[in-house]
Amino acid sequence: MGTRMRRMVVAFIAMLPVPFAGSFASPASATGEQVPASQRALDASLPIGHVGRWLTDASGRVVLLHGVNLVSKTDGQTPRSQGFGAADAAFLAANGFDVVRLGLTAGSIMPQPGVIDADYLDSFARTVETLTDHGLLVLVDLHQDGWGPTLGSDGFPGWMTLTHGATNTHTGFPLYYVTNPAIQAAFDSFWHNAPGPGGVRLQMRVAAMFAALARRVGSNPGVLGYDLINEPFPGSTWQPCASAVGCASLEHRELDPYYARVSAAIRAHDPSHLVFGEPFVLFNFGVAGTHIDRPGTRSTGGMSWHLYTTDPALDPNVINYAEQWSTATGGALINTEFGATTDVSAIDRQVGELDNALMPWIWWSFDGLMVKDLASPPTGVNLDTPVVDALVRPHPVVVAGTPTALHYDVPTATLTFGYSTHKPGGGSYSCHAVTSLQVPSRSYPAGYHVVVTGGVVTSEPGSPHLTVVADPRASIVSVVIGPGGTTRPRTPVEC
């Protein structure tokens, strides 16, 4: 280990928060790379917040996102060490993606009790900076599947694995959750916040991990927020969560206290970025909703949720349950996993379902399914071209209003989008506030034309960043984009 071991440092939580504000339009670059504005993914005022279910930028415009997952599941491995770099970030920005859910494991950031691996954290943070330099938002994700490598797939290290002698059946994914007593026992210990090595409780170790992450990346305005744990499992008492009744009492007993502890650790260093809790993994199947509390503070909390049903007919259930949760709590919503397939028809269906529901989404996954090898450039045979073509589509990103309808017709490559000019939650925008849509050239290689009702196009013909300004007296704006032709910009109506 040599230098790597010498650079490991003990995590200290008590640090002063760093205030920040920024915009992707700024020429400043965290890595020193100057990326032209025309090649950047997103032009929004930062940081990102929310009003109810809607993500919003600092000027109050609604933010709708299309993104991809990039998760290094092997302990000690980072995207940068796997080969992910500026060329990959540029590819994502050029193809209309706005956000990356960047995952890491507990075993990577804290391989020994109480010790943060500084080299690992530096490498991870460099990837955050590479992405944000290209105008991509980053959602930091603490990832696990099947608890950890000693029992399941990835996640928590052996020193955090307290099973009290429960049998490890070595069952494979995905049945290991419901058939492996050792995995269930490890989660029981975690939710009970049992003391681990040195008598320090397990959740306090995770709080220290997030404190270190917030210290390192929390001053970057391009950070969307923190996903506090991937697909948590309830443990040995999971059965009610698989029923139509759900398991509200278990969620309040296990998930809510954990989210509160970890959110507090983040807030000690990063007062502004969003924190997202996830429901138990069984939510993904569409059988029952969730009753978790909104994590963090009332103004900066949301739910990260996944869409993995066994029957496509259940997909609307999951979306509806997410919307019901936001209505009940006032929390923000973002879908952070769906897909995990190369079936283009399934991708088209699910992207359509999420877009029609006006839901920000992050597809699983960039590595392995979109790009075959991170060590090679995202070009030619290294791309799964049909998958990329299915995912890349025009969409609104920053909306000076409240979205009301969104639909992309795949056969005709026609996008129809409508929005109210009023702010979500009430109020009005300043005159000539800009709505921006991503229009990747991959979607319209021969150019595109636009028809706007209630406003005007203000961007140059063929721009990958289509901008629209509403007429001062318009209450509803409609935007229709189709292949071919051009649309010249017009001067907005005077206020």
C-alpha cells in the first residue's frame, strides 16, 4: 500500500460549513479545464433546491433532468481509476444528459474503522469536478447491494458486518435479500445502530463518511446532493414491506433515524445541497407505497426512488406511489435507477413513462450497458449504439414555469412540451425569464424546427440548447420540436 496507506487520515466531523453560490455559466473550472459554454450540459443558477416535488434552480425555475448512473462497486476502485475522464463527460454533455449519479461504497471510503482513505476521496472528487466542469450535476450515492462483499455483492466492509452467527447461504442476486439470514442479520444490526469496532455505533461511522464527502465536494455548486443509501433492505422483519399494506412503522423505526443522523453530519459541512432518502428496496416493485419522513431540513429533502417492476403493468404504481409521497411530505422527487437492460423497447417504454410523468430520471447504467469499457473512449464499437439512441432525446431542462405536459413520439421524433408561466407554489418570474431545452444533434442530425405558442424561440437555429421566452401576457406556453428545417430566433415581446 505504501503512499496510499500513509495518506489515510482519521475523519473529523467538526468543520465549518463553506457557503457557495454559482452557475454552470461561470468560466471557472474546478480542474482547470476550460469547457466552452456551447459544450456544457446545463445552464442553471446553482445550487439546486426544490419546491414540493419539483427540483428548482436558484432563480426558482423548475429543473427536469436526464442522467446516467456511474457506480464503482469494487472497494478501492473509482471511476477515474477505471478510465472515466473528460472524454466521457464531454460525450454525456454532447448527448443531452444533465446529471450523473456517482456511486461509491462504504468499504472504499472507510476501509478501516474510523479511517478515511484520502487518496480514494481525492480520486472520487476529481471525477465530480470533471463532470461539473462539463455542466453536469452530480448526485453522490452511497451504494450497496446485498449489504457488502462478505455476504452479497458490494457496499459495507467486513468490519461493519455484524451477523451474530447467522448462516450465510451465499445466495446470489437478487434472492439473497429474502433467503440469506446473514444479510438480514447484518441489516438488523445496522438499523439497531449496534456498536462496532471500538464501541462506535455503525451509523455514526456512516455519518463520518458523509461528513468527509461533504467536506470534500460540498463547496462545488454542481453537486445536486447526496443519496444516503442505495436500496436499503429492512432486515429479518421484511415481510410486511412486500404486502399491499406496506411497513410504515418499520420505515419510521429504521430508516427515519438513520436519515436524520446522516443528514445532520452532512449539514455540518454542506448547508445547501439536497439530501435524498430511499424507501426500502421492495418499493421498487410497485406493490406498496412508502411513508418515510423527508430527510434533512424541510427545504432541502427529497426521495430518490427506483423503478424495477416484474410486470410493466406495475410501472405506473411505482410512479404514483412516489408522487403520493411527495404530496404527503412536500419532498422533492427524482428517479435514480431504472433500466438495467439493453432492450430498446423496454427503454423506450420506461423513459416515456417517466417523461410523461414529468419526473427527473437517471438510467442504470453508463458503464457496462451504454459504454462497454470505461478504459476506452465512448466511441465506435465501445458504445451500445441502440441503447444510446433510445436514451438520447430532446427534453426541457430549466423551465421558467410549472411543467404541465411532456411527450416524445419516438416514430416521428416529435417532442411536445407545455408549461404554465407561474412558479410552482405560486408567484411569477421576472419578465423574459428563459426556459431551456436540450436538443442533441444525435436526435436531429438533419436539424430541427420549433413551433412555440405563447412565446418565442431566442436561440440560434440548430442550437443544442434551445431557449424560449414566454410572452408577458401568456399563462401557458407550448413547445413542439420536430426533425428537419430551421427556426430563426425572434425578439421577445416587450414587457
